Amino acid sequence: YDTGHDVRYFNDAYLFEFGEMKWKKLGEDKKGDNVSWPSPRSACGIGEFEDMIFVYGGYTKHGRSFSSSDDSHGIVHTDMWSLDPRAVVWTKVRRGGIPPSPRCGFSTCVHKKRNLVV
């Protein structure tokens, strides 16, 4: 969240079990075991394909939001991750071809086995 004075990113993921109608926090038992996990971010693109969840790009702000001096800056991510929600395993996706430029605040969808970034 960004209050204008503080910026905080959560590095967690939750799964909503429709059958049980309850939330489950993913990966609590695996954090700290040198498991790959994407860095905290906002405004990333998220899509689902063949029971896997994919995350691309996004933004991480460092420093304060509003200040008379320019002490806030950020990173626009270009990495892509997949999450297997059954095993709760994140994997950094190795991409081929020319990826989209770094971006955040965009939409993504899967159409005919292709992830479209708009």
C-alpha cells in the first residue's frame, strides 16, 4: 500500500478454496528454505493457463511517495514467474524471443494458448 508517507509491499499469496469458502495463505511452510519467490510488487499482469498462474512485470517503489526532495524511486520489473498452486511452487520462467518492454499497470489474458500483454 502507499499512504503518501509510507510504501509497503506484501510478499505473500493466498488461495481461496471455493469448496470450503475460506482463504489459505500459500507457502508459509516453505518460506525461509531458499525457495524461489518473486519479489514484492504491484501493478503486475496475472494470467492462468493449464492450472498454472503466471505473473509478469509490475512495479516496486522505494522511498517515500511525496517529498520535497526526490528520494523516491522504483523498479519496473521485466521478470516472469509461474505458480503451481497445488504444490505451492514458484518458478522463474525462462523466456524466448523478444519480451515486452518493462511495464506495470497493464492487462493480460490468455487466448488460444498465448498470453497477451495489452
